[in-house]
Amino acid sequence: MQDEETIKQLQNLIERLRQENELLKERMMELEARLAKYENPPTPPSLRRGRNRKSEQNKRDNGKPCQKVGHKGVTRPHAKPDRQVEAMQIDAQIVGKCLSIQSEWIQRLSRNFLSLLRQVQDCALQMSLPL
């Protein structure tokens, strides 16, 4: 009677750990995708999404790369920054900390999951149950 309760508890715990592991994997993939935006992407600038290609621009301009007739040119004054902030360094530190926490949790979960799996196997062997 007590063995059945133990097995049910262990199975519930295993299922909870699997669900938590899946959630952590999804979160890790999300953070890796965010981190990829800040690192050097593998695609060349000419193939990056969300940008107009030169051929598309030339089609709209009838293939003429110069200023259109009747367009008055405007030169803006250069903006002078009042301070400098290294945004990449801050973001990299935050993302790095999150990734290290996630990897630590994944390691803990995998160790707990493996130890519980061994306990269930040992219990099943003691009770002569097929796995």
C-alpha cells in the first residue's frame, strides 16, 4: 500500500519536473533568440529581413539613384550627445546572468530527474514490476 503511494508520488514528481524542464527549455530558447540579436548574426547585411533591398528602392525611383527633380535638399545639424551609455555591455551582462541561472536550474533538474528515475527503477525492481 505504501509502495503504491510512493510510486504515485514519484511519478507525480517526475511529471512536474518534466513540465518545469520544458518551461525552462522554452525560456532558454527565448533568451538565446534575444541574445542572438545582440551578437553578430550569421546572415550578411544584404539578406537581413526587414530591410529594403536596393533593387526594390530602384524600382520605386524608376532606377535613378540620384536626387529627384524639384527636391530641395536639407542638411540637418549634427546632434551632440550629453552622455554615452554602453548599452551592449549592460544587455550582455543581463542576458549572461539569466543564461547562467537557467543553465544552473537545468543542471539541477536533470540531476534530480535522474536520481528520481533511479529510485523509481530501484523500487520497481524490488517489487518485480516491469518498467
